[in-house]
Amino acid sequence: MGVKVGIDLGTTYSAVARLDPVTGKPVIVPNSFGEAMTPSAVALEGDGSVLFGEEAKDEFASGSQSAAALYKRDMGNDSYQRTIGGRVYSATDLSAVFLRALVADAEEVMGERVDGAVITVPAYFAHAQVKATMEAARQAGLNLLSTIHEPTAAALAYGLDKADVERTVLFYDLGGGT
């Protein structure tokens, strides 16, 4: 039996969360470097290996043609293409490579297999962008349970769906990509 996770698939940084088996509260799964957030970058090496996160971010920053970042901005954009190692990648393809690596890293840290995921999408994403995110999850081999708008995910994470007192709460996304 595996674990279900939530993935905040960000433009610049991403995170994986799960429900704590003891408290039942959502907790961030640290990456293999012990960090809560992982840079949303990939580098595809000539030998077929994939770098992701901080290493790929460094490759991208150094101008490496094998690295890609900020592709989330082009989800659903059919004209976006990035050629790496002679192969053409769409933003969806790059997101799939990143998701596969991100989930494999989380599985290694948790010592459990991920058997389902919910992925956040920006509230402003149009249907084509959400569909592209869903396709990236499929390509990554994920059992996608749902996509959820980022502000809704934040409200649920803070337990506002269980509040017994009426109140007004403001959620503001300070994401690095938009």
C-alpha cells in the first residue's frame, strides 16, 4: 500500500506534502537534501540521467543547453519547444520529467511508494493549462486523483473546511513565478 501526496507544482519551486500518519495533519516531505522546497528545474544529461532541483537550477543558471526551468509558464502553449540532446520537449514533457524525479525523490525519503497525487494549479490557469498539467502527471506515471486551485489547497491545508466559526480569511499567493 502506498501514500497519497499533494504536489505544489510551482513555476520556480515545488513541494510535496502528505498527511502525517500520527497527527493526520499535512506535512511537507523534505527532499533528499532536507529542504522543504525543490527548484522546479530539470537537466537532461547525455547519458540519459536526469538532474532536477538545485543541481538542475545551477545548470540552468550557468547557461547549460541541457537544462530547463520556468516552463510552467508555457503549460498548454503548443508553440513552446525546447530542444535538448536532439529531442524536442514541450512544457508538458519537461513538467513530466520533473514530476517523475520529484516523486521518486519523495518516495526515497518517505520509504513509501506514492500511489496517488493531487496537484495544485494556479487559479488563473485556463482549461488548456490544467489539461497540460494533467497530461504531465500521466506521462510521469502518476495516479492523478485531482487538480486543485492553489488558493483552495491553502484553505484546505489550514483546515478552514473544518472551521466551526464563520470568519473571513484572505489567501494571497506570493509565488515566485507570477
